[in-house]
Amino acid sequence: MTGDNIQALALVRAGQWDAAHDLVQPYSDRDSCLIHAYWHRFEGDQSNARY
């Protein structure tokens, strides 16, 4: 897990969803994609979470 992923998870925990999303969106590694999908599931955007 990269430093950005750890920071994104800390942002999610702090309720800063947009900042967490912006941090992981550019990456395509497995962990970043899981965090990104989690964010979209939380907001109710299931179709975006699937990709």
C-alpha cells in the first residue's frame, strides 16, 4: 500500500470523501481501485464502483 493510499484511508475516516477520491483516482493499482470503489459504493454510485 502506498503512502497516498494510507493518506486516502485517513481522509475517508475523517469524512473527507472528496479529498480521498481525488487522491486515489489517478492510480490503477489494486489498493487504489479498492479505495476508489469503496468511496463510490458509500455514495451510492454502484455503476462507477464496478469499473
